[in-house]
Amino acid sequence: MQESDWRLMLARVADGACTPFLGAGATAHALPLGAQIARRWAADHEYPLEDKHDLARVSQFLAVHQDDAMYPKELLCHELEAMSPADITVADEPHAVLAGLPLPLFITTNYDDSMFRALQAAGKDPRTEVCRWNRSPALEAEPSPFADGGYEPTPANPLVYHLHGRLGIPESLVLTEDDYLDFLVAVSRNPTLLPHQIQRGLAGTSLLFVGYRLADWDFRVIHRGLVAATEASLRRMSVTVQVAPEAAARDYLDRYFGALKLRVYWGTAMDFARELRRRRMDRSDGR
């Protein structure tokens, strides 16, 4: 990112016109990454292919092998619910830093409640909603903050939108390859699937992707299925936080993300959170 990129992003944050997207890398200091879970499951269940790091594909194998589409989802929920959650009191913890921003909407493809807890710790009164991408009775029974038509996300009363499901509702998880395909089909076929507040965030704000890698299914589905669908003339500057690769790969990724109109911050989610906090403090001090 260049200085001009930082200035524009900070201005958008100050105006409430920025929407963070949280991926697994945002909780990497506390919860295992998808690749770590995939390799363990691959070993436990004798996964026969080479891509043992790919959680969507390993999960697909488990679903087929057990003849039970819910098996990997329930297994993942049991495992993550037994782990200690992210410590949002850690210095420069990404969720805590983002929770301090005056923003009305936070979108996450993570299944845990770290963003919600961080917003509460920041003195805000957040609500949560989960994407209803399938017709599961469990999803239909889940209360929605938009049910009575009176809720509008604000910086003081923000919304955490779980795009790919959340713990406690295994049926809501987008996990296997089939899930990702079904999710894309559902979004493309039903233009009202995403509440208008979410659609407005996607089309009318700068997007900030924290905790994703180029190879992540989450990132690819979001960008191809949701972001790229908006009109190019209406898109605002967006930023992706990426762990710096080797020099040769970085040149390729710079070109790749440039073609997607994404600015790149090279570093971890915590590195970015630290610099974001520092720059906001400098801006408030007039420096």
C-alpha cells in the first residue's frame, strides 16, 4: 500500500464507508487455520489425494466417505467449540483494533464469535446475522435482527454478518466443495438472499480483507461471486492483507491483485492491525 492508499482508506473509515471482511488468518493467533485442520483430518481418515492442505476438499472426502453431508460440519463445530477463543485483550489483536473503528458492518467467513465479542468489549451493542443460503429448518428458525424491519446497523449498534455460517448452527456452515458451489448458486439465483444492508456494504464501501490468502476458497468465492458482480464504475478502492511470499511469487501476486483492483498490504493480520492503529492515532493527533 502506498501513502495515498492509506490516506484514502482512513478517510473512508472515518466516514463509516469501509467494510471489513474477516478470514481465518484473523484468528490464527488462537485457532487453527483450515490447512492445519485439513492435514489432521486427512491423516485421521486416510485421505488418498495429494491436496491434504485443502479443507474444502478434505471435508468433501469426509462427507462422501461417511455418506453424511453433515459429518464434517458437526465435527468442526465440536472441535472449535472445545478450543479457547481468541484473546481480544492481546495488544494489536485484529478484532480488537477493527472493533474500535466507527463502522456499522463487519462481514466474516469465520465461524467463531471473535468479532462480536470484540465489539462488545469496545463498548458497542452489536447484533449478529447468518447468511440463509440453504433451506435448513435450523437456519429458518434462527432469529433475524431484520425481522421487524426496525434495525439499521450503525457504528454504535453494528452488525456482524456470518457469510459462511457460525458455530452453534452446523447446518449454516459453508465447508465442503459442494457447499461452496451451492452457496454461489444460491447467491446468483436469489438477488434478495443477502439483506440490502449487506449488498450496500459490498457495493458502496471500500472493502478490507483481513485474514485471507489468494488460494483460500473463502476469498475466491467472495471476490468472484460477490465483489466482481458489482459494476466496475461503482467500485471503491479495496485492500487485502496478505502474508508476504517469496520475491518471485510476490511479483506475480502484485500483478494478480492489481488486475482485481485490490491494494495489497504485505504482512500478517496482526501487523496490519498494529499499523492501522498507529496511523489512526497519528491522524487524530494531526500528524
